[in-house]
Amino acid sequence: SDQSPQHFATLMGCLSSLVLDYVARVKVGGTHLTYGYLKQFPVLPPNAYTDADLAFIVPRVLELTYTAWDLQPWARDLGFDGPPYRFDPDRRALLRAELDAWYARAYGLTRDELRFILDPADVEGPDYPSETFRVLQKNELKDHGKYRTQRLVLEAWDRLHAGVLH
């Protein structure tokens, strides 16, 4: 491919984002994802990313993906020559939340639209008939006593909006 490793990192970040996950859940009627569906997803093209965007996304994707020595060539392709990152679930949740907030903004969502994607009942009320990430929410309530992803993503959104997250 003629794309840089940095742009492959942005593709990984985009495809892993909650926003794209939400779109996929709405678009695909079952559990069979075909190439035809994939081609319809709103994946941001390489030219959509500025140097500042790459500086934000690439280190986070690197830290989320480079957790074993067998991925050292990938890390080197991204300009990193250190050891693999320690697999820290709390750190990973924060990095994913920051990427989710960044991608939500890149897609032009408002904070309330992001809240809806995370939990429609949070925006529309407890009687709203639809759910988005029910299993994630249920598991986090069991493991953490709260919907951690929602809190982390909205906090990251607020930090991005305030200009304190780069």
C-alpha cells in the first residue's frame, strides 16, 4: 500500500471507535458482516487527518497495540524503539476513551449525540426502547459499579473541548 504506518494506525483507531461500532450495529441487521457492509461504513480517509491528528492518535494506538515483543516491527514502523507497553486495563480504558472522544468530534457529533450513542436512556429517559452497548454497560456495572466507559469518554470529550487534551 502507499499509505504510511501512521495512517494504518488511524484506520485501526477509526475501526475500533465506539462511533463506528454504533454505526455498524445500526447498519448490520444481524451478526454477518460482509465486505459490502464494510465498504459502506463512514471510515475517515487518510487525507482527513492533519499532522496534529496523527500526533494525537498514533501514540495511543501504538500503546494499545504494542503489548508484546512480536509486534516490535509495528512499533518500529511507527517510529518507536522501546519495549512493549505493559498491559494495564485502566490505562487502556483511558486511551480508548480518548480515541472515542476524538473520533466522535471528528465525525461532527455533539456531546449529547455521543451520550446517546453510549446510552440512549441517558438522553431520552429510562423508558427509551433501545439500547446500544448493553453488554458493555452491564459488565462495567458489575465490575466497576458504574458505566466506566461512558464516564471516561465524556470526560475525555470535555478535556478535548476545553483544549487540555492533546
